[in-house]
Amino acid sequence: MYIGFKHLHSTLAYVLLAGLLISILYVLFAYIQNKGYNRKMALLGLICAHLQLVVGLITYFVSPLGIKAASGEAMKISTSRLYFLEHPLMMLIAIVLITVGYSKAKKLTIAKKQNGTVLAFYLIALIFILSRIPWQVWPPGLAG
């Protein structure tokens, strides 16, 4: 079960990055060109993030590198700390930022402000996500 979820989580990372980049680029161009806000494009990034969150949480609880590895000793080992603390925490913060950005934009009425809100929150979330991807084992299949 763990191996299947690990591969699914790694594969969905591509989907999340693609969905988030598409959302960011679409909103960026709409912002620059003073076009209307397209909630469906922002929703693409939100859905991808939440799908990855669900699979990631399952993976975290069934993985030997996840919650099962949490200990004071594991805090001294950078790879263990990345998997059981840093990666999940930063991804959770990023998904909260995406959700807040989408929700705030939905409540605004001016398209430029809506686009700007989604752009800011999604960009910060993307930076958080990119900062804590375990690059040493990514793309999936190259390192185990």
C-alpha cells in the first residue's frame, strides 16, 4: 500500500506543479492585461493542491519515513527531518496559502484585485512547495 501511495504522491506532484503554474501564468497575464478574473483557472491550482494534500496525508501516515519516524533522534538527521517534519509542514502551509488566496479573491469584486490576490498567494505557495520537494529522490523512480 505504501509503495502505491508513494508513487501516486510523486506523480501527482507533477500535476500540482503544472496546475499551479498554469493558474499563476493565466492570472499573471490577466493581471497585466487588465482582463477579468477567471475563477476556474484559480480553481485548477486549488483542486490540484487539495488532491495532493489528501494523497500526501495518507502517504505520511503509512510511510516509515512519515509520522512513524518522528523522534528526537530523527531531528538530528536532515533526511529524516525533511520527510517527517519539514516537507509536510511546508506543504500544508503552501496549501493553506492557496486556499486563503482563492477564498479572498472570491470575495473581492474588482478583477485586478482578484487576479493580484491569487497571483500573490499562489506564488508564495509555489516558492514554499519548491523549497521542500525532496529533490534528491525526484523525479520518482530515479532514486528508489
